[in-house]
Amino acid sequence: MTLDRFVRVKYREDNEKVNRLVEILRELGIDCARTIEEKVDLQFDALKNLQKNLKDDELFIKLVIANALVSYQLSGKGEDWWWEFSRHFSENPPRDIAEAYAQFLPNSKTNRRLVAGKLKRIERVEPFLESLSMDELRDYYFNGMERLRDDLAKVMNAKRSAKTIVFAVKMFGYAGRIAFSAFVPYPMAIEIPDDVRINAYTKHFTTEPPVSFWNRIAEKTEIPPLHIDSILWPVLGGKGEVLNRLKRHCPRAELVLELRGL
């Protein structure tokens, strides 16, 4: 019997880089994250377009949750995928979400991979979405984004920290902000989506697993992990239009861009 499991793992960390990361994020704060989310993120614009055209906030929010759950292994940029989703359902409001996706996904230009598995995910979540009233969606937004995460994880038989689960909560937050005309910060307890770009960027600072590292950074900066994800997104995404929008709308754009060089 070894003592390995009783010894706390010691991760390598570049303290100078981590300290500068914390300084920059503290200076930017949640206000900067909100600016990026609402003025820079093209996905937010796509949701505003869909909400305006659907004129049905309950359906709008449910579609956003469903779409987030199949937003992985894309064959195009995330922004392009969310605009394809927005345009399609603006023109084709669905009566049945699963049936609608059975027509939409096989013909998608930006989400062509693993279609059969994604359709099964939609079929799994649809009864849960159908059961929700607008009052319940409102309560999730104002009082219970953590509950929504937990309920989605249970329905999808997934971990609460699973990338698509926490991303679904993030996009639900966008949808709630648009539908209810109110900004509610993401809870500190909901973790950052552990995707390829976050994984690679985390290695600039530490050998610690990304989720636990960014949880620590969130505590030090008092910025919830999902909002940190928003600040990092234009830095890691590289889309020219996004960087132009960042410089146009964010007074601290140069500070955000400094994160690229850490």
C-alpha cells in the first residue's frame, strides 16, 4: 500500500504570470465581462435576433437551452453556428423541438458532426423543457441558475461540471437577460466550460486541471468563472470581427488583449 492517495498533488505554476492574470481580471471586473457578452459576443446578437423574430419568450429560452446542449464538435465557428440557428428558427418556429432538430441538424452547415448523438440529446431533454412554465424559467434565471445546472445534469445523465451543461447555463443566462430585460450575474459555483481553448490557455499558467485553477482565480478576483470565460473568449477566439468589436465597445480592450501574451 502506497501513500500516494494521501499526498496532496503539487502542481507547477508560473507565479509571475498568475499574479498578472489576477491583477488584470480584478481591474476588468464583471462590468467588462458584461460588456463583452452584450456588445462583443456575436452569439448574443444571434439570440437577440431570434427573440425579436419568434415573439415567444418561453419557446425562445427553451430553444436556446436545447441548442447549447448540441453545441460541440462543430464544423464551423461557434458564432456562425449560433447565427445559423437564429436564422433557421426565426424563419421556422418549431411546434416540436425534437422534430424540428431532426430536420435542421442533418442539413446544418456549421454543425455536421455526430448528428445522430446530438438528436438523441435533444430527444432526452425535450420532455424536461416541455414541462417548464415561463414562471419556472423566470425563477431559474433570478433565483436558481445552479438548480438549472443540477436539473439539466440529472436529465442528461451528465456531471454538473460537464462542458455542455455549464455552457447551456451560460447561454440560458444570455437568453434570460434578453427575455427578462435584467442582468443577473452567473453564480460563483458554476464552473468554466473545460473546452480545448481553455485547456490550452490554462497550460500557460499551471499544470493544475483547468476547472479547479479557474475556480481559484474566480475566488481571488471575485469574478464568477462563466464571466471569466467571457473575458477570455475574444482573446482566444481570434475572429477579426470580434477583435474589432472589442476595440470599439470595450474601454479596457488593450488590457483584455494583454491576456493573450501571458
